[in-house]
Amino acid sequence: MKMKIRKGDRVRVLRGDEVDKNKIGEVIRVLPKENRVVVQGVNMTKKHQKQTQSGGRTIPSGIREFEAPIDISNVVLVDRASEKEAKKSRRSSKAKAAEDEKVEKKTPRRKSAAAPKTEKADDSKNSDAEGK
């Protein structure tokens, strides 16, 4: 399934914890296989970390706080300028420009005032006269 939300987009959280509802944040990471996104400052979780050593580096122990992923169906894309939901789907500027040109080219059709009469009615009168 194609993801309509990308990294760097601004989104509003619709569902979830009461603290996070209606929050607006930027998408940090997109996980398309899981249908999830990570939004900055939303769904903050704490994890207790043990001290570990790997490759000569020591990671200190402590409580780490980070954003957990949320389902993509619980967020909606937001327009940056007005902070309202963006209802139109994303389109490239070329496609939008081509659509604008089509709208300008369309003109209403005009009916001609003097439509030519058909001669079928006249022919049928003549053929009736010849047959008699």
C-alpha cells in the first residue's frame, strides 16, 4: 500500500492517549511495512536501559525517553499554513499545472441560431405526389 504521509510532513493525531489527542507534530520516521509513523513529541514512552558495552563503547544505564510509533490511521495530514487538515491528495506541480490549463481551454458550447432544415420532409411530399 502506498503511504500518503512522508518524513517531514506535519500531522495531527486523531486517536490515542488523551494527552496526545489533537497534537500537531512532524513525522520523524515512516514504517511502511507496519503501517506506522513516529511523530515528534507524541506517544512518549520510557525504557529502562542497562549499562552495556559493545565495540569498545559503553552505553550508560538510565531511563531513556523516546517517541513510539503510532498507527498511520490515527493521524491526518495537516496544511502547514493554516494548521487545518489537508483534504486534497498530494499531486505534483506538473499535474496541477496541466489540470489548470484544461480548465482554461474549456468553453461552453453555443447552439447555432439558424439550424438548416432537413429536406426529407420535402422529398416525402414529392414522392407522394409522384405515386398518385
